[in-house]
Amino acid sequence: MKKQRRIQALLLAGASLGAASAHAQSSVTLYGVVDDAIAYANNQKGASNVYLAQGNLYASKFGFRGTEDLGGGTSAIFDLQAGFNANTGAASAAGLIFNRQSYVGLQNQTYGTVTMGRQYTPYLLFVGPLASSSWTTGATGAHPGDYDGLDTTIRINNSVTYTSPTYYGLSASAMYAFSGIAGSPGKGQTYSGALRYASGPVSLAAGYLRIDNTGLTSGFDANATGSFAVSPVNQGYQSARALQNVAAAGNYTLGNLTLGLNYTNVEYLAGGKSLFANTAVFNTYGAIAAYRFTPALDIAGAFAYTLAAKSNGISSAARYQQYSLRESYHLSKRTTLYALQAFQHASGQTLGAKGAGNIVDAVAVVGDSQNSTPSSTNKQFVGMAGITVTF
């Protein structure tokens, strides 16, 4: 009997050790951000406003990120991320639990990472960190209306992404998204690719993104795998048969100083159901500068010049000049006080929401925080003072 008890004890101990070992090789992390600020806009549809604006320095969100070590340098991974409004508690997108990301995949140290689900594009993930939307925030620093998608306004459904390991500072990533439309696999598809190089003080990236409409409606079909931010900058081109973006950016860091340049080209391609006749082209040229005074205090500034090509009956194409600043004081690794300021001046003309024939004067729309509340004139100033806490 004593011998049998000893055997049972050994078996239990072994099972416990096995369970502990398995647990040590896998993990699930709850993470997130809560961000809020007091904001002032000098003109929102004709009136000034003082209000609470959330998700400015970082988007308010929470998520579950997990990994399991499968051995041989391979891990199973997943990420489920939901956005919310810190001022109301509402979900960022009605009907979507994990609206920001929801993917699963395999990661190998030698061969790279494959993920499937709702994801950000390689175009954003590689180029975005080097652009003004990262350094001076998307709320006030994204190029007007985030029309070029270098903030986090574009997510792609039904997508498969491969990202290579980094070799000598160089890495690559490619995405394809399936439309899932029977008999028409190419309608509503998305594809994206990007390259990144980082070595010492130099960081460079270039990316490509194309989102196809389904061709089934005169608007941008909700059944397409992707969508884009809409503002007065591009509202006349919502019926495009496809959106095509190209972006490149480079940063150079010298001690506490970082300098950068960026460029984007966006084309709204006309199709049979489009409410405009000719491809619309927008180009943006941008510059950033950032300096860290102390481990607790850093600032950044950016300038962007956006110009549209003449098309669809517009003889004086739209122009947007935007200046943005960001000051951050880090109370700890997780808590930051910040201030944001941005000014935009618009000129020329663009298409209104009705498309061809609906030519309107361009109005100012700072970053992507004012997409639904643009200025009623060609000028807009926005200032914010807030706090963000990560966990």
C-alpha cells in the first residue's frame, strides 16, 4: 500500500510539473489604453467649440494578445483588439466587438509570420511609424482627413498577411484579402505590400495599398474587404472603383533629435458606377522633427503640404497646408500628460458628396479628429490638453 501511494504521489507530481511547464510556454495578456483630453476647435461647421475628445495621443482600446510556444522556434499567436469611447463607454464601431484587429497565426524565428483575420495593412504598419500621424498623433497630425491611411483608420477583413524576419535591417510584408463574393473573387479584394530598413540612426520604409470596390453599388460597398476615412477632402470620390495608395518615409536620429521626410500618392480610380469620370490624384509632401529634452519631456512638430491634381471639371485644384505640434510629459512608463496644437489652411476646389458637377470650395479639416466637424471656412485650429494611461 505504501509503495502504491508513493507511485501515485510521483505521478501527481509529474503531472503538476507538466502542467506548470505547459503554462510557462503559453501566455495571454490583457492590454489597453485610456486616453482623454479637453479640446478646443475655433471652427466646427461654423462655430467654435470646447469639448472632451478621447483617443488623441493613442486610441482608447483594450485587447487580448496571446502566444503559445510550439517548439522548434515556432509559436501560435493571436490578437483581439477593441476600440471604445472613453467619454461614453460605447464601442467605437457598432456591431463589431473587436473592430480594430482580430487575427490568428503562426510565427517562426527563421521563416517569418503568417496571420489571418481582420488586420492593419503592411502599408500602415511599415510606413505609418515614420510619418506625422505617429509623431504628432493622428488626431491632429494625420494628413488632412487621413485620406492616405497612414493613421489607423483602415483595417482589412478576410486578410492573410506574411511578414518576413529581419535580415541585415531589411524586412518585407505582403497582404491579400479575399472578397468572398461567389463567382467574383476579385471584386472587393485588397492587397498591400511594404519594405522596411532600419540600421543605426536610419529608418526607411515604402508601402503600397489597393482596396477594390465591389462594383455592385455607387458608393464604396460595405461588403468590400476594406474602406477608407471620408472627409470633405475626398467625399466626392467615395464611389471610386478602387483606392490606390503609395507611400514612402525616412527618419534619421542623431542623439535626442529625429528628423524625417514622407511622401504619399493617392488615386481614386473611376469606374462604371462612380459618380465622377476621371481618376482623382492627391499628393502630400511632409516633414517632421522631434526632440527629447529629458527622459520625461519630448516634443514633435510636423508640416504637410497636400495638393490635388486638376480633374473632373476642377480648374483650381485643392491645396492643404497643415502645421502640427505635440508636447508630452511622461509621469511614468504608463502615464503621460500631453498637449496638441494644429492649424490647417485650405485653398482651391474639390468635389462635394454628389460627385461630378458638385464642385465646392475646399475647407480645412485638421488631422482625422475633425472629419465629421470640418471648418466652414478654409482655416481651422485645434488644440488639446489631455492624459493617456496604458495598461
